[in-house]
Amino acid sequence: MIQLLALDLDDTLLGADLNISPRNQRALKAAEEQGVRIVLASGRVAEAMDRYAEQLGLFERPGYMISDNGSTVSATLPRAILRQYTFDRALLLRLFDAFELLDLPVQVYRDRTILATKACPKAISDVKISGFTREVIPNLAQTLDFAPTKIVIPGDPEVLPTALAVIRHTFGNQVNALISKPYYLEILPAQADKGTALQYVADTLGISSRDIMAIGDAANDLGMIRFAGWGVAMANGTPEVRRAARIVTDASHEGDGVAEVIEDYLLKNA
């Protein structure tokens, strides 16, 4: 019996309009009424997830939320950070230097602001998705006075795979590097991953992985899809994610694929 449902947001639960459809919302409510715990697990920072958690009523009861692609796990009621990974400053400076050599911008997030080393047209979508403002600070590495939970490199989809290979070769297991969307390369602290974050939540609740369903579409979802006994890939997911999943939805995020799998595997069986 599935006791916990972990959900990615963008291109999974959310449509292209960045909203939760009425059908998806009804399905999630029905699953909760059957006793299933809902956990949002996104690459977004927590502040960019809040409106969806509020829409689903997740702040009205004790629960969990995974943000920053697994760097942060927080409680919903009372709201509190339970576990968080950040970059060591020496490593962070080396990463900034590496991307300067690659002539790519670096972004970090603070107080609903995207701080970036240089302008980049590909970053416009991040402003739209997050609702944050964006500030360009060329000497960002030197002025940074906090430890980020992740860094994001927006860029040309034809360039980022090469940059990913360079970072993995240079830094090895010091970081968790992945392409979350074709135009976003993300660098996380080595321990951070949606899969390890979901395992932390599962262990806290005493729920076996075989009783967990995780739904996602991109490389940053692979960890939780592989951890969950019921790993689900969206029809619009990458080939790698679809291969890793136990189930692939017939409908995409635009066709309420999340509701489809909930109705077929959680509600009918209940």
C-alpha cells in the first residue's frame, strides 16, 4: 500500500501555465483522504514552492517539503528547516572560478532574489518560474556573505553538457552536478539529492521505500524515482528518467499525468 507520494513540480505536477490543474488537485485531495502523505520535492528553493504548498493545504498539518533538489528538507507545521546542505566556501570559490573560465554565468538565491554574475537570456524563465527578482553582481563570489544550497548555471543546451562533463571531471564526488532542464546546469553539495532527501523523510516517518511513490520528469528526479518502490516518469520525461521508472504515464504534465497515475494506482486499489 502506497503511504507516501513525492511529487516534482515543474513539468510534472504543474502545467505549462505553472498552475496545478483542478483534476490534479482533486486527485491529490482524494489520495490524502485515503491516508497518503503528500510531499512536494522540487529543484526550486522553498520560497518558490510556498504557493503550491499553500494551495494544497500542506502548511495546515504536519508534513515535509523537499527543496533545492534535496539540499533542504523542511517541516510544514510548524515550519522549520530539518536538514540542509550548503557549500564550503573554498569549494564554492573554486566553482565560481571554473565557470568563469567556461564563460558561463553563476546564479544563487537569497530572499526571493536571484543573484547572478552576468546577464543571460536563458535566465528569464527562472524569473518567470520563481517569481523572484534578478540582480547582476559581477564580483558575486567575493561579496557573497552566505552559504548557498545550490548554484545554477543557465546557458545554451548545446553548451551545458560539455560544461557538465568538465565539472564532473574536475570536481568528481565533491559535488552533485546535473542538468535539471536543457538550459539549466545545477551544482549541489555532494550529499544533496532528491533521493537521499526522500529517504530521510521516509526514515523519519518509518515508511519503507516499497510503500512510496515518486513522480518526476528530469535528471534531478532520478534519485527519488530510483529510491521509491513505485518510481513514476511523466510521459514528457527524459529518456533516462523513463528507463529508470517502474511506471510511465500515458499523459504528460499538460494532460494531468499525475492525476492519471493517482487514479489508476492509488484510488482504484484503495
